[in-house]
Amino acid sequence: MPNDLLLSIRDLHTWFELRRWGFVRVGFVHAVDGVDFDLHRGEAVAIVGESGCGKSTLAKTILGLHLPRQGEIIFDGRRVRGREDLRWYRSRVGYVQQDPYGALPPFMRVQRILEEPLIINGIGPRDERVRRIRTALEDVKLTPVDDFLARFPHMLSGGQQQRLVIARAMILQPQLIVADEPVSMLDASVRVEILQLLRGLQERYGLSVIYITHDLSTVRYFCERVCVMYGGLIIERAPIADLLRTPRHPYTQALLAAIPDPDPENAHRMRDVPSGEPPSLLHPPAACRFHPRCPAFMPGICDVHVPKDFEPSPGQHVLCWLYDDTGLVAPRPAGRA
């Protein structure tokens, strides 16, 4: 394993059993259904996709909040398996939740919120804990620090609450931050500030970041690579510049087409987006998960054969038969990139 590889995910499956009346098994929800990706030290990777694609479940499985049905998580060269591994692992991974108010205990003051993970992990003495708390608050620009230590979460604005959540994620000096849609519940003006704050912390401390979002418009300013999820799978992954310039998968093209255009001249233009709804993860489509909605659907291929991992350009991987140059299943349709 390369020295700069911090996190490696291999064939990760997270399924949830669904029962009727509490005892009749209906089946399994395939929320994450065979994910592979690597994260390097100091790198920011975005995981994007529409609601219900499995990206938040993937994030919580990486955090150890969900136990995978199959696959492995390797962190800093060590496989994360049992309880002792999880205790070691969680002290090195921070979590920034989507809803800052719901993520903070309303009955605790700011100082106690930040001190709790230090106490749980046996970090002391108290002077050291106080020093870390003050440093974390200064890092997220909650200053003067003394004005915030005695406040309760409801006494903070939404942006200040999210800064506190970030401070709590940073308090154990982690190597990895998992940010699950950290700006989706904030005002547009505050979103930029929070993303700039996360980016500054990443650069200052050499953090690796997994940024979960459905908003591709923010990814270009924050991440080096992007993974596109659909139906529990990563269907395309590439450096951010390559993906924005030449999106390969039809679903990725649809996501980019859905980004709002600020030009008023284009307000009347209808967007060319796929019809239909996201697939049921209880009964996912056979073969290619996107084929029921795909404008480039090839009968007898996309609905029969599971797409392989093709690399149409260096570093850009896509699960799509349009890029099959082996001829094992079918030649690519004429005119397709």
C-alpha cells in the first residue's frame, strides 16, 4: 500500500433488512452495493448523487456507524474490524453532520460539548483539554472564545452552530473529516464561509476530507476528485477538472445539466434530464442500475450485462458499456464518445 494512501474501501456492501409486521422478511435494501475507492493523505474527495443514491449510508459506514455486510475498510494500513479497531479508528476520524442544530445536545454548553470527546478518549489533564477547546474555537472563528464557552446551542446562529460542529469534529486532531452535506441547511451567503473554513482547516492541518453532497456547483471549489453515486454504486470517478470538462456517464451528464444557470438569457431553455425516478434499492434494476432512465440505453446489453470498470481517459473511470472497446459484449454505438 502506498505511503500516501490513508483510506482504502474494498467491495463495500451495506444492506438493511426489511421486515413486514416485525417478523416477515421482505428483503434487503441495497443501500451500498459494492463500492471501491481510495483516499490519499491531504486529499479532498467528493461523493455526489441525488437523494437516495446511498451516499450518506456510505459515509456512515466509513465512520463505523453502520456495519458493512461485506467488504473491508483499511485505514492508515490497518483493517478496521472489531470493537478495539473501531475505538482506535473513530478517534482519528471527525464527522460534520448535515443538521447542526440536531447534531448538538441542547442541554450542554459549548465548553462541555467540546470537552465530551476528550474525556471519552482519556485526554487530559484538564489544562490540556481547555487548551484544545480554545484552539478549536479559534480555528473555526468563534471568537472571542470566552463569549462562546458558556452558551447553549440555541443561543447560536445556524452558521455558528455549524462552526461548533466542525470544532467538535476537529477536537481530537483527526486525520480524516467526513462532511455529510455540511452546508445544505445554511443560507447561501453562509455556505461559502463554511466551505472556505473547511478548506482552510484541510490545508493547515493536512487533513483528508470526504465531502458528501448533491450539489456539484460547490465541488469544484473544494475537492480534487469526485465520485458519482447512483443506485448504491460509484458509477464514475475522476479528477474534478476532467469530470466537469468531459463527463462520461449519462447520469453524470444529467447531474451537470441540472446545475442552475445564472444567465437570464437561458431561463426559458428546457433542461435535457432523464425521465423517471431513482431506482428502488430494495429491488435494484438488473445489470446497469441506470438503464431504465438512460437516453443511451442499448437493449440486450445494458439490461443484461453488468457494466465493467472502463477507463476512457487516464484517471477517469466509468461503469458504462458505451466505453467498451474490447468488443466482448458489443461494439460502441456509432457517434458515442
